[in-house]
Amino acid sequence: MRIRRLEFQQSFPRPREDLFAFFGDAHNLDAITPPWLHFRILTPAPIVMQVGAHIEYRLRLRGIPVRWLTEITAFYETAFVKLRR
């Protein structure tokens, strides 16, 4: 299996702590994902964000079902790193 790497940075005019509180909760992805993607988190709540945590998702892209698994590979008080498979 080929592993691809995507790196992305984005700036927000908010304190990092406020942003981390929102993005640190995987279930908030539902709030920011367009409804036409039929996005669902398959991992039951609560998801404890920590190194080694796994989060499974599914969505439909142009009618094609897509599933993926995210592994948290690094976790700091105000940042975390995800590896998507």
C-alpha cells in the first residue's frame, strides 16, 4: 500500500486554545463538513485525543463510499498530528 502525505497550514484570527478546544473534538468534524458528503464518524464517542488514538470515518464522494482511518501520531496541549490511512 502506498502512503501519501499531505501537509497543510491555515491561520485563524483566534487564540490557539479556543481553536484546539474545537478541533480537538473529532465529532466537531460533522459541523464543518458539507452535508452532501454524508460524512459520519464511525468511532463511538467519547474519543480521547492522545497518541495512538484511532478514528474511523466514512463519507460519500460523488456517490462513491469512502472510508478512512486516522491515527493520532503526536499530541501536545494545543496541537496534534494525524496520520490518515
